Amino acid sequence: MLKLVNVKTFYGNIQALKGVDIEVSEGEIITLIGSNGAGKTTTLMSISGITSPGSGEIFFRGRPIHNMSPDKIVSLGISQVPEGRHIFQKLTVMENLHMGAFLRTDKDSISEDIEYVFGLFPILTERRHQAGGTLSGGEQQMLAISRALMARPRLLLLDEPSLGLAPKIVKQIFGIIRKINSEQKTTIFLVEQNANLALQVAHRGYVMENGKIVLEDSSDRLLSNEAVKKAYLGL
């Protein structure tokens, strides 16, 4: 479904990605783990068109997208939940959800999808008329995921969904990630600082260091890899 080929991304003279190769098959959950500053968020930004690669190629379902604008990439079926959530603070929950569906033309199905995300996150039903900025951190994360789902993505990019959340909420969020993957058949690319949790939910994983992929394997094997355990799992 998704393929990155020798992707190099720069911020001015600083090279953030140094020839990244990643493949994601349809229906998978894959995770990208690594320390802060390794280039994980830049990888997602390069896929979604927020930060254009300086060189290399990115293909989505066989189609090159590395020179496309972010809105065009969304229209093809890729949605990103950014680190820090970035919901529309002054808009209500309902208005945020409708913004997620902004590019859709099947208007009759939008209400159906709103009910689906309310089923995933029942607390949002109670908060539907509240401004996004009045929600708790966990509720804002639920809203950010729901807003992304309103675009009906084939590929969902999640950047640090557990950041700053209580363990109980994190467990709930990751349960929903599994559910979205299994029920909606949505392919998920997960960037997560909590490597142990990410590898438990993912099918495969990539390890990134200093802008390069240094290891790729099944999640089970990465969880038992001594170098990964020492560097990222605290074991």
C-alpha cells in the first residue's frame, strides 16, 4: 500500500531523513520506533506532504505522492493524527468532525460515520456541543483520531497517540487502534515513543536512528531482540 524509497528530507541545511526505505502492506499495523529526534515525525510529515522530501520517492497504492500537496494526499486516502493532537480548539466536537470530512462528496454517509466514531468514543457523544479546547487531553486525542477517521482513510498515520495521557486512557486508545484496524480494515502507520506498547499492537516494526532505518522485523522478534530491549524497552 505504501512504499518509501531512499527518502531524504531536509530542514534547511539539516538532513532529517537519510535515505529511508519503508514498506506497508494493506491491512497491517506497522510501528516506527526510535529516540526523540530520530526522524520519526519527519517520516510521517514526508508521507502526508507537510514536509516535502528533498529526494527519493513515496508511493501510495502504486501512485507517486512525494510531489503532491497535503490536501490531494488526504483525498487519496491518507489521514494523519499529528503529535500534540492539534484539534480546532474553538470549534465544537461536531464541528471538528465535520472538518475531518471536508473533502468528502458522499455527504449522506457523514452522519453514519459520526455515529461510528461516537460508538468508538462514547464520551464524545456527551461532549458533542463542547468546544474542543475545553476537553481533557485524553478526550482531545479521541477527537483527533475521530476527526482523521471522518475522512474515511485507507491509511491512518498516528504520531505519538499516548503522549501526555494517563495509563488508563492510553490502554483505551490502543484498544481502539486495534479495533479500527480489524473492523474498518484500516491500515495503520504508528509512530510511538512507548516502544513496548507500540510493538504489542503492531504486526511489524522499524527502528530508526539518526534519520536512518537500522532494523526491521516482526513485532514479536523486535520485542525479544536484546538490543531493542536494552535501548527502547528499558529491559
